[in-house]
Amino acid sequence: MEVETVQHRDTLINQLDVQKVWDLLVIGGGATGLGIALEAVSRGYSVLLVEQADFAKGTSSRSTKLVHGGVRYLAQGDIQLVREASIERGLLWRNAPHLVKNQTFIIPIYTFWDRLKYTIGLKLYDWISGRLSLGSSVFIPRAKALAKLPNIRSEGLVGGVLYHDGQFDDSRLAINLVQTIIEQGGVALNYMKVTGLVKDKGQIGGAKITDVETNRSWVCKAKAVINATGVFVDEVLQMDNPTGTKSITASQGVHLVLDKKFYPSSDALMIPATSDGRVLFAVPWHGKVVVGTTDTPVKEASLEPQALEKEIAFILENASRYFVQQPKRSDVLSVFAGLRPLAAPQGGNQKTKEISRSHKIMVTPSKLFTILGGKWTTFRKMGEDMVNRIEQELQWPHKKTATRNLAIHGAVATVNQNDPLYFYGSDKEQVKALMNGHSNEWLSTSLQIHEAQVIWAVQHEMARTVEDVLSRRTRALLLDARESIRMAEPVAAIIAKILQKDDRWIKEQVASFTKLAEGYVLKAEG
């Protein structure tokens, strides 16, 4: 049996008691921080990663579920970013085949000019991807487009342009990255908050860390401290320099989850020009369809951002322009919002949709390493660039990257997407064995979630709360918010038994999760 890497959180915490100096201390357990930690530990560095909430609690569990080269960036002329993202998409498909699939997308074409524009544009997209392309784009005639796009508006439809991109499960990838980091010899801990930075002669040499669950604290020393906290980077930068200027701006992206009946296709739909010139996707995901996204500037970052009424209306309105069966508010199974961390534009009033999604590395005079921007698709390259920069700045001998061909925990050669447990990859048989040992009914037949998955999440995937299990270890909250609320109490009882919590803890968990999940339920108008 495989080593139970993430089961023993206490064993990992014990490593903080050892008086040692880590090579790298990474603050932030989202896509960016996990990419840096994996890059560093696979090069042989000692690595500690800490996350104040759960892994991928923020933006990294709220994406459009696409591993993509960025068709939109091509339209903006950012060829370099498209090339980088296309290469990384191919590598991730190869390294995590249990979570990343080759997804066909179709752009419905209603004019001759659009046919010409998108056919040429997507051929360029194919060419930029090179040998890591997932497949060639092609124009499909009207009859074939209608067959592939049931429930799509047919009036004036000329055909469609079919192209290939990647589709994935974001928070499942995050937990598999945590497992990979630990298997490589690193330490990654959730619910560990950095409360301050430690300096020696003006140079950063570590951080003060507090366990959110027990309130126990440590001073952890490190040769390099990395701020990879996404939309919260300015909070850590201010620990280093309280008078520093704002370096990040946040843009909110909202998604609506609908029943498959509104878009019963295995091909994803890409709407290239919405009413305000953005791109909208309808993507099949875990038996539902995810529709989004928006791009709305927000003033303040939050761990639990809320969809604005205008964003919900925008998505429903634009989906209704293309869908024959038009979704109403009452049809929405879940609404979720994520914040994109964008490098703040220096001067001028730039729109968020025009700010580059490429990442940027900053090093303060006291040697706090900060990374801004980026996206899930390029998380590995962001990690590589950051570790290269640390080696350069601290004059360490350069070590070659080892992540380009590094299989991520769970990777398997063949994946049956029709199996509801497919996303466990190489762990699937152990999860099934656990199910066979527990004769209880499914916790949810509609979402195919079993008691054994909760046990597995706590014992092997460092889940600590009902939210961890229902939002990120399984995707119940994002797939059907009302159903996830119904499951909260039995899930809390299972976790409590494993973690030896009392009835009061169960009640608190159910209450807090229910309150949070109600924010994912779209209330009827009026």
C-alpha cells in the first residue's frame, strides 16, 4: 500500500519543532505556492509551505476549470503568454492525466467574417502550441454543429469552429500537489497563518507561524521567504514594509452551474463576443455544466467573495442568447466567485480584462520574494521562474528544473471519465476498498458521494472541516449547493469520529457550513 502521506498532519507539525533553517518557506497554498514548493523540493531544497486556510481555499478552487493556452490572450496579441501557457497545458495533461482531459470546444459561427476570423485565429493557436498541441482546429458545417451543440440557437447558424483545450479539476489538483510535495520530502500544512516576518540585520530570515486550530505558534527560520498569497500579497508585503504601495489589483470571476439539460453536449461551448466584448464558456464538468465567467474589478480581497447581481444577470442573459432552453435563476444549482490576482497597472486606468495574466516576480530590499498574477495553467512555470530567481538573487548554485516530466500524485495511464471516482487516479482502488468496508448508503446519490470519500479526505488528504470535504475534496458545494447543505450533518459526524470532536463541534460545523453554502444558492427574484 502507498505511503499515507497526508494522513498524519501532526507528524508534519512536529517538524516545525526541530530547530532548523529551511531553504524555502512558502506562504500560500494555492496554485502559485504549491507550484513553487514542488519546484523547490524536487530540486532537492528543504521546503516548508504554510496556508492560512485550506489548500486552494481561495481563487485556486474557483476557476473556469480550464487548462488553456488562452484564446483571449491571442486576440490581445500576447503571443508569448499563449506559447508559454500552451506548453504548460501539454505538460500538465501529461503529468496529471487523471485530472486533466483533452476537451473539444466549439465556437458557433453566424457570419462568413466570423468563420474566416476564428478559423485563421485558431490555426495560429494550433501552430503556437507546436508538438504539445491537444489536436487540430477545424471548421464544421451547420448540420454537424447542430448535432454537436444541442439546445443551441439555430437561426442563422453557418457552422462552428472546433478546437482543443484542456479541462481539469482545480482543487483536486491542489491536494494532489500537496501529496506530491510531501512525497518529495517537503512539508505542506493548511490552517497555518503567518503573523509576522523575522528579520536579521534588515534581511528576512523567516516568519512567525500560528496553528489556527490550536493557537500554538512557532518562529520558522528560512534562507528564502516567498510571498505567494495571490490576492493577499499586499498584506504580507506590508509585514515587510508597512509604507509600501499597492502592488495587486483584484478582478472577480463568477460562474453559474446548471443541469446538463441546458447544454447536453460533451463539447464545450465558447461564446467569443458577449454583450460587452468578453468571452463566455459553457463547460461540461462532473455531470453538470459550468457557465462563466465575468471580469469585474473589486476594491477589497476576500476569502469568500460573493457574486454581484449584475454578474449573475450578465451570464444568464448571454447564455440565453445562445441556448434554446433558457436558464432562469431558479435553475442555477450553484453560483461561485473567485478573485484573480493581477499586477496593478502603474498609471492609467487600465481595464482588468486588458491587464496581462502573465506573472511578475518582485524582490524587496530585505529579500522578500513575491509573485504576482499568473494562472493555474502556468503554475509549474511560475514555480520554475521563482526558484531560478531565488538561486540568482541569493547566489546559490543553479539546479536544473525537475518538474517538466514529474508525475503528480494520482497519475495513471488510462482514465475512465465515466467512473464517478476517476479523479482519484491511482488512489481510486484504495477508495473503492474503503467503500466496500463501509456498507452505509451513499451520502448523495445525485452527486455520487460516499461516506468512504469523507473518511479518505480526512485520513489521506488533510481535510479538517465540512467545507474542506464538500467544497474541495469533493466538489459538492460547487455542483449543487442545496444538496451539499443537506449532506453537512452526516459529513460532520464522520469527520468528528475520526478527529475525535464532540457534538458541539458538529453543530458548529453544520451551522458555519450552512451559512457559507447559502451564499452559493441563487435566491429567487423578489
